[in-house]
Amino acid sequence: TGKTGFVSTHYIVKEATTGKNQRAKTKVFTEKQAVKASLAKNTSVSFLGWKKTAGGGIDFGWALVDYGGATGYISTKDLQKLT
């Protein structure tokens, strides 16, 4: 309380997002980059965190999302924050 500090983005809960991509469908991938699902444009998903790199860093180009109880990675350029 009343202190300033830093926190990893892994612990921050984000708001729901939706696909902004102009394509009809956005692909969701597994950890091994296999296509897991194709989501229709404007499908709402919940942001769970960022993809980790092999070296333990964070890949901000990919977001781990939940969509209807399933999880997968989606390109961040295909997401937009709901307002």
C-alpha cells in the first residue's frame, strides 16, 4: 500500500480481446505451431499471458488466449482490446 514497484506482465490480468483482423478467420496455434482452431472475425477471447521464448524470455508477438474453454496462441496483430 502506497509503494511503487515493478511486476511481471505474467501476473497482470488483461481484459478480454477480440480479433481485429480483416480476414474472415484468425488461426489459433498450439505450442508446436500446429493450427488448433480457426476463429471467426470478432470472436471474443480471454488473454491469459504472453508466449515464452526458448531462452525464457517473452515473445510479445504471440498471446496465450482462452476461447470457449480451450487455449492456444494467437498473433497479437490479430487482437484488439475491447472498449
